[in-house]
Amino acid sequence: MSYFTLPFTIPPLSLAASVAATLGVYGLYTLLKGFYQEYTSPLRNVPGPKSDHWFFGNRRALFNNFDGQEGLWTAQYGRTVRINHVFGYSQLYTTDTKAIQHILSNSYLYEKPAAGRYFLGRVVGPGVLVVEGDVHKKQRKIMNPAFGPAQLRALTEIFVDKSKQLRDLWLTRAVDDGGVARVNVIPEFGSAALDVIGKAGFNYDFHSLSDNSESTRDELHQAFMEISGSQFQAGFWDILKGRFPFLRVLPNTKVDNIISDSQATMRRIGQGLLRESRRNVAEGKSADHVALRDLLSLLVRANMAPGHFRGTATVRGRRSRSGAYVPRPGMIFLFHTVRDIDALFFAPISTAATWALFELATNPEIQTRLRNELLAVDNDNPSMDELNALPYLDCVVRETLRAHAPVPITFRVATRDDVIPLESPYTDRNGTVHETLMLRKGQTIVLPILALNRDPAIWGRTAHQFIPERWESAVSTPIPGLWSQMLTFRTVGPHGELLPLSTTRRKRTPTHDSESRLKALIFTLVRGLEFTPAVPSADIGRLAMTVVQLPMIRSEPTAGSQMPILIKPFSQP
């Protein structure tokens, strides 16, 4: 038998070189595949702006000016627009209400993009906010015991208590400062939200409002603060890792290390909290016992019943093909579930409350009318039903969520080819009019919530003004309204009420209860305090490239997010 031999020898590749070569080939394949999909994309002839940057595309314009640049796009190109993402990949940008309703009514056909779930999963963990499909259904089933009427009312009571503590803190500060205190309300609301998360989530007291000194913060407190701030530190390599999963095997970035260390601390302390909750449940303590009214204890009790997973407190899991973390069945998953509930209900409230106080300080006549309604209530501890029975408070909350949607923009990706119906036909670059839009599997859709909520074509000439009274009149406009990360879009009904989309198959947790907690916060603060602007309203802008809509001072662009407000005790005339 003869063998063919090369006239030269090939030196063996080192392991590092082999890995690098494999990654290079896979990366090249991914790029070529993406370029081919772009070349054959149905969006190729959809009108839209030119790319602003070879790498970022139109991303900077999209995030730097949520309702300014986008309004220009709609005015120039219509409600169906093609924009450029990283590396020039196209995205569908739409303010067409019929298209949006179709996308959100088929939530298992249009999922959160893998890159977005990757970034979100690193921060909030492998919970219901991150996973999709059957895993999402299973996790929602696990969460259901936390959303009974009694449990939600108990959470509102905790929120009222913390609102009072915040009010008293500001009253004391105003007295100490000679009657008026200048307060940056963003970190103050953050501390209140963190205290609520700890107490309502897993019966853990952070003492954030009682002592803000760095030296007294415990490990869990510090982990929450660091992981929450990590979203604002993502750099070039973090963006690439989100877009291209094969790059995630590369060495950790600074943000990766911050998140990894914080997650490790949370898992370690979470296991201890779980053991304590399981021990209390196993000892048969009453469900009304104060130590068992937190969400973690409720979920432990419900999921220790026959038919639910029971396993050990494992923290290991696996990565799905999309890069999302999928936990193994284990009780530690309940800790992640509670953190998801925290993200769903508590974290966005501080953002909405910040903008509500800004508008009340800027519009004293609105503040006075609201306070008069609140002072007419002879109860300092209102229930959920009592809060929801206050009409002008309801108008102020709705207008805040319209004019300052906590999450100004969100994304979806098609899991298969689809045809989207359109309310407003579009004309492509060849002059052809289309009443529907073809979408290919893998195509990303941009849903500009804030731009839609401020669209003059929908809300009229006053779209950019804060007018709570608009909710007192009959409204029948098919406009989606959003409550934060929950993505519960609703149709405005004939009497101004926010109605769930009847065609939505993917049920969500009750967002009206989150609004009740926002109402509880505003109720307590406005009854006891007066708010006036600390800086001209024109100097207040929005921080760019953030997940939630955070304010900043235009004249102090390097100072980060802040909302200074002058606060003094309210005294009856």
C-alpha cells in the first residue's frame, strides 16, 4: 500500500491557536451569513435613513434622542422605516399601531432578541424576564402564587410604609436645611425601592433609607447596587459579545467581572435565605406569620407542594442555543424568580416617580389640584382600592407613564417568516405601495414606545405636554401604553381606561398593582411635601444609551443621572 506524503511538514497547532482559528472561521461564517441575509432581506427596499456610522449604524440616534430623531424619521419616511443596526444589519422601526398590535399579540412568534436577553440575563438572572417559549410558561406557573389579591395588598402596605419613611426623611432634611432641602430624588427613590425589594421579596432589611453610608452596607446590598449600575458601563466588547455569541468565550471584560462577583454573592446569600424559608415552611408556621408574607416564602410554600420541583439548592445550569441561561430545577431558582418580580414591579417605579415629581414641581397648578384630592382622604394608610378610587391621582399616573414611559424603547425578533398587516401602507424605494410587510425569521423589530406615546398624529398638538386632564375625557385611540419592562401594551378604551389587548395570548402579571404602588408613593409624598424646580425645566434632559429613561442636567453632562428638586414641608393655608 502506498501513501501520499507532503514534501514538507506541518507544525502542530497550539491549543490557543486552534481555538483562535475555530473562532475566526465561525466568526467569518456568521458575518457572511448575516451579509447574505441582509442582501436578500425583504426590508432592503423599505425607506429609511442612511447609516450614521460604519459600526453603530443609526443606533446612537435611536438611543440618544428617544422622541426627537425618531419623530423626524416618521415625518420623512412614514410609520414603517428601515434603520441600520450594528455592522449595518437592518431593523424594522415601526410606529404603525396595527403592526405593533400584531407583533405583541403573537408574543411567542416575536421574542426578545438573544442579545437583549443576554444583557438582561446577566443583570436579573435566569428568570421570566429572560427566557422564552416553554421555559417561560413553566416559570410563570411557578410565579403565580405570588400574585393573589392578599399577597398584592400586603406588598402595597409595605410600599406605603417605606413611602412614609422617605417622606419623614425629607421632612427632617428640610427642617435641618432651614425649611427647604435640595434633593436629588433618583438615589433616594432607589434606596426606597431597594428596601421594598428586600422586605417584600425575601424578608431582608437593607436599611437603605435609614443609613446610606457605604461602610454600613452589607454584602447583599452592595451586590444589588453594583449589578444595577453595571448596565451603564457596557463597552465596545460587551456590545460585540451580545451580538455575536461565539465571542462570549473570550476573557471577561470589567463589566463581566462585576456581574460575576455580584451574582456569586447573591447566590451564596440567596441559598441561606432559601434554607431559612424552607425551614420556616417545614415547621408549619402560619401563612399569616410576618416572616412568611414575603414573596420568597410564598413561592417556597407553593412549590414545595406535590407536583412541583423540589430538588436541592443547585445553582448550576446550562446555556441555550440563543445564549440565555436555563437553570436546572432547584429551589435556588425561586430566588431568581423573586429577583424577577422585583425587576417587574419595584425597580421601574422609582423611574416613574422621579418623572412624576419633576412634572408636579414644574406644574404647580397640577400639584395643588392633586394635593387637594389627596388631603380629602381621611386615611394615612390607604388600601389599593382606596388609591384606585382617586380619579385625578389616576390621571397623573397615566399621564406620567405616557409622557415618560419608564422603558422608552424595546425590541422583538421574528422566530419564523411572517406577514405583518399595516394600518398605514408604505411606498418602497421602487415606488410600489404595500399594505402588508414581509418579515424573515431572525429579523429584529424596534418598538419606539416613547415616540409613539408622544406622536402628535395620535395625541394631537399637545402630545409633548404634560396634561393629566386628557384622561378625564373620552378617548378611543388604539394607542399602546406601556408599564415598564412588563411590555403589557394596552388599548385605550372609550372612557380613557387602559384595556388589555384581547388577542394577547401570553398572559402577564397584573400591572395595575404596580400602578397602585406608584400611586401609594405619590399619595404619601404629595400630602406632606411641596415640590419646586431646583433647575430650569429646559435644563433637564434624558441620559442616552440607558435601558430606562433616566434624567440628567444638560449643563452638567458629565455628572451622570440626576434630578434635583427643592422640597419643603406642606402647611395648610
